[in-house]
Amino acid sequence: MHDHYTERLASYADVLAGELPGNWTSTHLLADGKDGLAEITDRVWDLDLVADSLAEHPPRHAAVLSRPDGAQLVVLDRHDERDGFLIAAIGPRALPDEAYRAVPEPSGIALVDDPFLSAEQVADDLLIRYDSALAQVRHNALGGVQPSQPDRVVLTWQPDGSVATAPADGRAGEVLTAHGFVQDPQSGIYRLSGDDTQAQGRALREIGPRLGALGISTALQHPAGRTAPTAMPAAAPPVPAAPRTPTTRSR
């Protein structure tokens, strides 16, 4: 592949990453390197346009856009008469097959040869579907954690006294990390330890206003038979979590 095509995709992806909402970085990968391009394409979360392209045209290079909460997108060359690129979501690593059941694939889209216009297209379409799918598979992977929404973070008490959540986008993830939540790099789920209940309570009180300033509400869910530690005072009554309804999952 000529350097011109390699540099063109890398430059496009750099600009696109800078225009997307949130904090995204771009990394260029080559098929003949040891940087994991094959592993990335194996995790492309698509059964339509991008999957068909990968089957017919194995990529010789690609750009991976990464967000601090673990979300990833891949930018690939198009192989038709049109200018531009393809972009697809990347599925999280090491989640069981059951986590993906009944979760629609956030299939990729074709981008025009203008990263500024494409950033709007990605933000208004693919990212919305991707963040929703991410929240659902992370919820499925941890069973008792209800899925969050872009404007609502659901926090769930765990049997060991910790609190877990699967935020729907990176804005909430940054706030959670700043207040002691630790993200599991495999599942993307955030946990706040219950070893120090006073510190835990303080963190839960403080994230409410921080998330509220971003237009994100919070809900605290107590699994059946468990009550909150008395050492954790609440700044305000939590918003009730939506009742969970059984779903039938299929892969």
C-alpha cells in the first residue's frame, strides 16, 4: 500500500477523533506490524456494511479511535467508487457470549471524505447506538447492574458492599473515576469499593452534583434483601430505578 493512502487515513482519523464529543485518541495500525490489527477487526461489532467489506477486503491498515471508558471505533478504507471511509464500533474484550444476546449490533456506517461532517454523522448516529449497546452488554455481563442511559447513571449495590455501574458514555466515566470508581478494563464496568463506607458515602454524595451539571441524573438500586450501610448519608433521595423486566436474549 502506498504511503499516500496510509497517511490519508491516519490524518483523517486524527481530525475525526478531535471533533467527536468526549476525549478520543487515534492510533494507526498496520497489518504487518505487531499492534493487534487482526484482533481489532475480529471484534468489529457489525453484521452489515463493514462486515461485508472486511470479508471481501482484509485491511492492510486501519485507525482505532479510543475513549477513556474503553469504547473504541475503527476507521477503514472504502472499496467502492466513492471517496471517504468506513467506521465501525469495536466490541468489548472478554465478555461472555451471553452478554451480547438480544443486543442489536451497532452496525457501522460509511463516511464522506470530510472528517468535520463525518464527526457530526458519527455523534448523531453511530455513537448513540454504540453507547446504548455498550451499556446493555455491560449490564448483561454483571447481571444485577441495570443499564444506564446517556442522561442517567444507575448505581447498584453489590453483595460485597461495593457499588457498580455501567455508564453509557465517557462523560460520566470521567466523573466516576475522579471519585474513586475503578473501571474493569475487560468489561468496562465501574466499581466503588465498600471497604471504607465513609469514603464511599462521600463519593456517592459528590458525584450527584457533578453528574447533574452535565445533565445526567443518578439512581441508586438496592438488590432485594440488602440495605445501604448506615455510614453512607445521602444528600438527597435517590431517583427510583426503573423496574427490571425479563428479556429473552438470543445471539
